[in-house]
Amino acid sequence: MQDIEQIILGLDRDNLALDEIETTFVQTGDDRKTWRVWTNDLVWIRRLHAKGGRLVRWDAYGVAFDLDDNQIRVHQPISDAQRQKMAAHLAARTPDKSPEQATSTP
């Protein structure tokens, strides 16, 4: 297996515009336990490698990793009502903060 930095050096990125640098996460119906991630973004290549992604393919255009399903977390947006409920719960556990203080940003 080649070193990830050697693979990065082999990428043909000289003529890529910023909107051509991309990362895709794909999970097929026949294997719900594996995510295939393809990217030509240096930040994502290094991140996926550091997080234990299994390098499965690379060429001059990008790199593909496989990740186990438990390595991916998909977050749903929190509604205002959920945020207020969480703030009230936190405030109840921390007597010196009101719910408004718990949700305010510095």
C-alpha cells in the first residue's frame, strides 16, 4: 500500500477550479454496512485516512475509501422547540443559568 502523501502527490489537481473539488458519500442498497467515499479534496483525503478509512482505489483524479457504517454520523437539524427543551433541561441541571442564557451565544 502506498503512503497517502505519495498518492496525493500523484493527483492531477493543477487545473481544478474550487467548484470542481468534491467529495461524495455513497451507500448502496445491497450493502448498508459500508460507505464508499470518493474525493479529490486534499482535506478530506487526509481526514478519511486519519479516521481509519480503508483506501480502496486511487488514480490521477481522486481517491476512494470505504468506511464502516458506524464511522459515519448523519445529523438532523434541531428545531427551535427541541433547542428550547434542551436549554431548559440544561438550566434545570445548572441552577445559575436561565434557559435564555443557556441558548445565547457569546
